[in-house]
Amino acid sequence: MSKKRKEEWVFFLNDRGRITYNALCRKCVYNCKQSFRAAVIVCPHYHSKRSNRPP
């Protein structure tokens, strides 16, 4: 990975230098992926199986 690209993706890089997404975003087909460092996720495409509201 080039130095410029590394600077752009610094929030997504783990300690091994690999791009890592949040656990909820890993298998998502949409391109709105969030970093593994994000604590709160707001995603219009994510629907929890435990929520009571209809999909």
C-alpha cells in the first residue's frame, strides 16, 4: 500500500496494516462500510433480527 493511500485509510487500518471494517459491515453488500474503530453504527441498510419494528 502506498504512503498516500495509507494516510487516506488510516482510520481503517489495524495493527497489522490491513484494512478492517466493523463486524456488522464485513458481510454487507453496500459500500457504506465503517471502520472497526467506530463504536456507534448508524446504517440505513442494517436491520437487527432482535428489533420489534417491521423491516
